[in-house]
Amino acid sequence: MIHNGIHSVDNPVEPLREPGYVTPDVFPLDLEIGVTRRVLEEIAACNIHSHDEMLHAAVTLDCRVRALLASLDAERGAGQ
């Protein structure tokens, strides 16, 4: 049994992303900002007491932040 600091689980925890994960597709920054604004509006209506809704919100926000950073890096020429 593994104790993760919050509760004990019978199975090892699987990470959301593996180390070194790279966002596969990079889109224009204006598009990413627009999508992120819409996602934030949708997530604002999530039920804070719903584990499923909060899990969905967390994963969605992780994807949005990664997409925004990839777009910013591409715009700035990072990694070249």
C-alpha cells in the first residue's frame, strides 16, 4: 500500500504527464488566448463539491496552460 500524504491507495499513482512531455501541436497565440478565455468561463460554473467536475477542470486547465506556453515559446522563437 502506498501513502501519498492525503490518503492511502492500493495502486501506484500515475502522473498526468510524463517528465519531458512536449505539447504536440502549437497554434497561434491569439487563438490560444481565445480558447483559454472560453475554457475559463466554462470552468467557473463547475461545482466545487464535485470531484469529477474539479478533476475535469484541473486537467483542462493543465492542457490550456501548456498550450499557451507552447504558443508563447513559438512566438518568441524559444527552442530554436
